[in-house]
Amino acid sequence: MIRQLTIFGVGLIGGSLALALKKAGYCKEVVGCSRSAKHLQRAVDLGVIDRYTLDPAEAVKGADMILLAVPLGAMQTVFENIADHIEDGAIITDAGSAKGSVVAAAKAAFGDVPAQFVPGHPIAGREKSSVEAAIADLYIDHKIILTPLENTSADALKKVRDMWEVVGAEVEILEVGKHDAVLAATSHLPHILAFSFVNSLAESAVSDEVFHYIAGGFKDFSRIASSDPVMWRDICLENKPAVLTALDDFQQNLADLADLIIEEDGDALLDAFLHAKIVRDKYVNKE
């Protein structure tokens, strides 16, 4: 049971967790903190949080669980603002998509990464990132990756795991570097490709005609290009090495396909497409 959950960045991710914990009766009070009183009042009006403050030090007062659900580029500032005000026994976790940069931000702010800090990443989302998009069932049957460090408190890890499992999530443990490499390939790369794809069509000499005749394939592939641009800018910069490796691998594969088309090697093209279908159906279409 959580006595007070303090959330920095009350948007889709933090807001959905708050709603889910309230629905489960697992949290007595949710406190929000950000730079916008208007935004936070909206969260109160929607029943996502119980009260708010613009003062980070005030926000963590009395909190036994603290969640940072802010853009990666803002993590260190939040850590610095709360470092001297966290109460004994309070647990800190986050929802950042690149764990290496979050761990580095915590270390820079605290001097050493606190034992009560449990880095985490919920693998769930929607195209919209505002608090209005928050829903209580967002995390049901979705993976939550926790990336504890060697000094992470076993008790803190258990409490963060329990929090996510209460809202229906499946918790998995990964090492920080492995997480960043895997997510660069499976999440960060697809978003970059979606943004690039839409921009490429928009810059086309026949862009008006292209968008006039868009079909289901375009909508399916480009859906995630409606995601928060600030968040994805930060992810690309904060997970730079892994993202660039994923991009290099993709560019090589794309070049290989281009060569097959140039050479009119239909058999090899069919093999490539068939292999992709088999792999996707194996891991995605399990029904």
C-alpha cells in the first residue's frame, strides 16, 4: 500500500498509473508537481491527482513513493530539486525510455545513485501524452522493465514491482545497457522511422496527392508519428549510441533490399518478405 505517491510530470504515463492505483485502492493520496498550475488543476478536475504544488521540495514532503515521468532532458533537474528533501524510506522510480541517461542524471544530482532509486520503464502508451489521455487500464498485460543497479535496495525493488503488478503489468528485469539496446531497436527506431516517413512524404513533389490518397497502410505505419515530439527528441539524444546502432543496422538492411530491387532478384525479395512475415507472426500474431 502506498501512502502518498508524488508524480513529477502528470501526463499519460504518470496519470494512468495514478488512476490505476486509485482504482485498485492501493494508494491513499496522489500529489502532482510540474511547472504549470493550469495543467495540474486539470489533473485534479479529472480525478487523476488529489492535490498539487509547483514546488518540488513541497511535493516530496510525506511521499513514500516518487515517480519521475518527465522528459529525459528534465530528469536531472528534478533529481537536483528533490535531492535534499526526500524523506527517509521514500522510494524513487521513473518512467524514462533510456535508462543509462536517467542513471547518469541521478548520479550527477545525488553524488551516488541512491539505494532507494529503482529505474523503470513502462512499455505502454498511446499517441497522445496529455493527462486527458490517461486511462486506468493502460498497463494491463503490458510489460514494465525495471533496471536495478548493484546497490539497489531489495526492499525498494520489491515495492516498485508490487506497485506495477497491482495495476496489471508484467514486470521484467533487465540490465541498464541491455534495456537501452533492446528498446532502441524495438521502440526508438520505429518511432524515428515513422517521423522520417511522414516528413519524406510531406517533402515530396506530389505531397498533396500523396496525402489525398492515403490508405490503411499509411495510417498503421505512421500512427506513432503523432507521439510527443519533445519526448522523442530527448530519447534520441539521451540514448544516442544505441539509437545510432539501430539506425545503422536498418540502413544496411534497407540498402540490401534496394540492391535486390535493382537486380530484379524476385526470389531473394520474396525470401526477405516471407522471413519478415514469419518472424512477425511468431512474436506478434500469437492468436
